[in-house]
Amino acid sequence: MKHPFKRTLSLAIIAFGTLLPSVSSHAQMLSDSLAQLVAYWEVGDKYSYNSTITKYKIADNDTTVVERETSISTYEVVAADDKMYRLRYTYSTESYNNPVYTLVNDAIKRLSDLSPIEFETDEYGSFQRMLPVEWDKLTDAVLEELINDAVEKNDTLKERKEMFSNMLRSIIQPSTLQMAYQSSIEETLKYHGSKYKIGEEYSYQYETHNFYVPEGNTITMNCVFWVDEDATNEDYLTIRSYQEADREDFMETVKTLSRNMISSTGADISEEEMETELKKAFDSMDASITIYGEAQFHLGSGWPVYYYQKKDVIILKDGVEEQHQLIESETEIILD
């Protein structure tokens, strides 16, 4: 029993870890040592961004690309007053080497066309809330059409249509998708609405949204960020950051995910046996998630210009690195 449980734990760690990841005026340099980041947007403003996410497997000093995604996202200001901005968010995957995710993206795009993804900020551009999407009544019809089209084009799927349909429907859950979009938007705008001393470190914690185990605990991230003095001037503000997942929170969620994965296989095992085997696996395994980030903003408007993030997910067995996955993401504004 020992090996299957360790493998399940490894899969759970990698799966959860890679998904991981808050006065209206011109933003300005207030002095040589102080800057503030606020939004100065107008209805009709619309900016798009190119993004690339690349996943690597690192083993024995060799780095191999295992997955790459390119996409375009757009933010458009659709309403504003003295206290808030309302923005519409659209997202489309341009290239993905995983056909299932391509189909998921097609479904999300069709649903978004029918009920747009919108959110509101305060007058400074700091995220406040997502507006509810009206996807619940639309999802079944859209998915049925897409699934039938996919099955017609792929003979292999015809024999597995029910399994394929159940898998896709489990992914396309309106509440889960809205939570995922909210997490992404919160991350993009989390520095708005504050003043910063250049070069000073700021520490904080936040709770990540838990997509794999919605009923489980959240994951505490311990974070520090600072304004880069060498890359900040009267035109641009550059913030660098470092995050590390709380080990106890992270491993508890991985344990819950492992239980769910094992149970879903229909294995004939009692709860007591499962807990015993999981404890054995945890005794010899450890894991970590660390994230380095860079964000640049145009001070004259508050619009993001550039993002870079590097996430390392490492699994240790008896103190020795067993698996290492690196995820790099880069987002850059598109200027005509």
C-alpha cells in the first residue's frame, strides 16, 4: 500500500501547488521616497494584455517544458462615478497543448459572451466585488453542444462520452470559475489604493482560494513586497514580491485532496487504513511552494503594464528532492 499512497500524495501536491497563484486623482510620486498607486480611468478605456504561462519539470539539473499556454485578456471600463469603477473582463486562450483545457476555454468564452464577467473597484482602483454571472441556466445547453461537437470529431471520445461529459461539467462550475477569475483580478489590482515608501519592505498574509478542495481549509500565504528603487521613477512604479505557502495549511489541504483522489478510485479500503497509510506517506514526504513576482504600473493612470511570476513547487522525500515543477508566467500590456 505504501507506494500508491506516496504517488497519490505527490500528484496531489503538484496538482494543488501549480494551480496556486488584496482622493481620486492622478497617481504620482509624492516625494523622492514616497509613491501612491491609484486609478485614473475613464469610461471607454480598454487595454489588452498578452500572457504566456510555461510549466517546466526539473530533474537532475535538466529542465523540460511540459506545457505552454498563451492568452489575451482585456479590461474595459464600462461605468464610473465618484466612488467606483466597473470593468468588464474578457479572456481567451490563443494556444494550449492540452485539448481538454482548449474545450474548457471554448465553453467559458461562449458563456462569457452571453453573460459578461464584470467587477467593481473603489475610486482608487482597489478591487471590491465581482458581479454575479448568469451562467447557471446557460451552462447545460452550451456544454451539451460543445461535447457533441467534440465527440463527432474524435472517435475515441465516442466510447467515453459519459466520462468525458462528467469531467467537463465538473470543471465548468459557475461558482468555481467566478472564484478563479476573482482571484486573478484581485492579484492584478492588489497594490492599488495605497501609498508606499520606496525601498521599504511590507509583510502580510492572505488566504488563497482553494479550488481543488472547496470544502477544505484555505492556504495561508506569507508574503513580503517592496518598491524597487532602481526601477521606479515619476512615470512607473515597480513592485517586487516573495511569497511562501504555510506548510501546515498546505499539507493539510494536500491530505484532504489525497483522500478525495483515493476515494474516487473506488478502492476497497477503510477510513482507518487510509489514515494510517497517509500518515506513513506524510512522515517521509514534505513540500513547499514559493513565488517570486514583479509588477510594473504606469503612475499617470494606474494601469498595470507588466507582470512576471515564477512559482516553484518542490516535493521532498526523506529530505531529498523528488519532484520539482517550475511555472513561469509573463503578462505585458498591448500598445497600438
